[in-house]
Amino acid sequence: MNRLALGFGLLTLSTATLADERPSLQELLDLKPGTVVEVPPGIHEIHDTLRITRPGGGLSGTGTIVQADPTKPIVRIDHADGAVLRGLTLTRPEGRRETDQEAVLVTDSRDVTLADLRVIDNQTRGVAVAMRNSDGGRIVDCLVHNYQCVSVDDRTNNALYGYAFRCISGTGIQVNECRGALIRGNTVREDRLIPTPEVQREHQLGRYTKKLAERGKLANPRDWDRDETDNWMQGNAVHVAAPEATDAIRVIGNLVERAGQGFDIHADHVILADNIVDDALIGMKAMHGSKHVIVTGNQFKKTTLWAMGFMPGAASHAALAAEGDRPARPANVDGGSIMANNVISDFGMGLTNWIWGEDNLGFPIRFDRGQVDDNPPLSDVIVTGNVVYDTGRDKVLRDGKPEVVGPRYRLAVRVEGGPTAPDGLHFSNNILHPGTEGVSNVELKP
């Protein structure tokens, strides 16, 4: 690969060097299209998005790139097959860290590699590292740190909800309308917006900011009446999006610490393996037409509502024939999946447990019904070799003294009922410590 190396004598990007009329990173990318520009150590402040628009181009090195304009992404890769972004630190300055923009945005580019990046304090209402309509991409060995912010989730344009509310939002890594992507060995961690009662009060998290005249079907009646929801942790560490376009995704060996949702899967033929989620509201879910998903070998520690969940969503549907201007559509259903050899521990003992309270304990493993009546049910799932471990029975320290505490979950497994209830669940060789109400609400048939 051709490389354009820049020594300290040639380039140390700062306000002073720009005034010195030395070439900017963008000028060097344009000067040598299709070349990986080597960025030296040091702070490199920019005021516009760095754009990689030629196949084979990119940036590599140990420098820190600081985007001074919160209205712009830091780096955008567009129509640049085989582009590379490696080794850099990407961040924003104090006072300008909150943004609607990405740190890295990849669009319409095949076989892009994002590796060994440190994405720090890109506190976004959107996505910190985004890959869209870009097949064969690799996001590997990156750190995404402090990626969330306080925002408003506006659901008033969706009749199923009909309200807007204040929340913690932001996604660490997202692939959307992609095939064959690899998300491996990354750490996605939030240390700034910790879900404490003090943070909730300071930012009025959960408070409705507006609502429609009529309550939506999926709006909780209690929340509607009090103009407040407990569901104010909306961020995702890793989101695999676009269920009818995203396919063949590998999410392997990542570490997630303190997230609203660890892994949110909306895609087919996904492998979610060998990951660790530590202290999240939800460990993982696969829904909205996620077919042939394998969840195996993961550790879920200190989750609150559920650790692993499979369920249809509003976007799930049966095969549709052409009608009028609408073309025929293949089925977008959930199931034909495997949940195997995962360990769930310390359930209900994380930072988010207080939000829902002792009267609303969660379920480590959950299989849900459809969100709307015409959702095809989740079907044909093998559930084998998993462990739901009641950590409290081994004693926990309270005021420095070991004490046995009861389980912080109602049932190890919850299977929802109704006309779109899950069908064809097969259980074998699991260790499921009972919750306060037992092991399961249904017989777990092999």
C-alpha cells in the first residue's frame, strides 16, 4: 500500500501551523487520492469534516484529531472502497462535545476498515461510529468512550406511542443496511452519564415534553397519566439496524460497560458471540424481523430488565403480495435462531436497578409476543446450555458484612402469551436458578 508519511518537520497541525501555510490533512488527502496519509503524534484541530472519497484512501497514525465544530462529523468516508482509518484518537473540545453528528461516518463504501481508533467524547444524539450501505466493513479493536448525551425522544409522529420525553440517548457503533460486516474486539463504555437518581433529577429524565390527544397502543397507561416514563435510558452500545436490508453480521468479542442496551439486533444471519455486557438496562435483544440469529458464549453481568431477549417488533411482517403501487415483499419474521452457552450473573445488581424498583423486577431471559396484532410470532428457537445464576445466594457484602440476598428477578425465563405468543421454543441442558416466582411461567419443553 502506498503511504504518504508526514514527519513533525512537515506537519504539526494546529492553529499556528495553519497560519504557517503548511498543508492541512484534507489538502494532503486531496493531493494523494487513494493514499493512506500518516498522521503524526500531537493535537490536530480541524473546523471541517475530513473527507475520504477515493478508493484505498485513508488516515493512519497516533495523532489526535479534534473537531472544533459540533455541527459536523469528524471523518467521513464516502464512495471509497477499501478505505482505512487506523490508530487515531478522534474527539471534540470541552464545551463543544454535544452533537447530532458522528465521529466517523462511512457511506456507500465496500470493505472499509476502522481499526484501533479511540473515539472520545463524541457525545451524540445519533451515532458515534456509523457504517451505512457499506458491505464488508470491519470495525475492530476500537474504543468508543462517553458517546451519550441528554436528548428528547420524540415519538409523537408514531401513533403506537404518541409522546415525547427526555432521555439519555446515543449509539456507540451502528451498522445500517450493510452485508457481511464484522464488529470485533471493541470496547464501548460510558463513564459520564451514569444513571443515578441525582442525574435523573438534574436532567428531568423520563419527563414528557409533549403528547398527543390519544394514548398510543404501546404507551404505558401509568406513564401516560403521570406524564413520565421510566424508560429513559435509550442509548445502544452496538446497534445492527435495518432488518430487511442488513444481513450476515458478526459481532464478536466486544466489551460493553454501562449502556441502555448492550446489543440491539435488527438483522438476519447474525452471530453474537463471546461478548461481555457489564451493567446495562438490557443485555441484548433481537427483533423487528431478526431471523437466524446465533447468540452464544456471551457474559451478561448486572443487567436489569432482561439479559437476552428475542421478540417480534412492529416492523415484523408476513410475506406480502404486490398491491397497487406497493411491490411484493418477502417475509420479515423472527426465529429459526439459537441461544446457547451464555452466562447471566448478578442480575438486578447494576446501577439501573433502582429505576424500576423492587416491585418491577425483570427476567434474565425473555421471549416476547408481537408489538402489533399482525406481527408473525417468534418461532423455532433452540435454548440450550445457558446459565442464569442467582448471585445473591453466595452472599453479597452489605455494610462490609456477607449476607445472603434473594434473587433480583421474578422468573429466570419469561415467555409472553397472547395471539402472537412465541411458538416452537426448545429448551435443554440449561441451569436456571429460580427467581422470586420460580423458574418460568410456562413449561420449558425440549
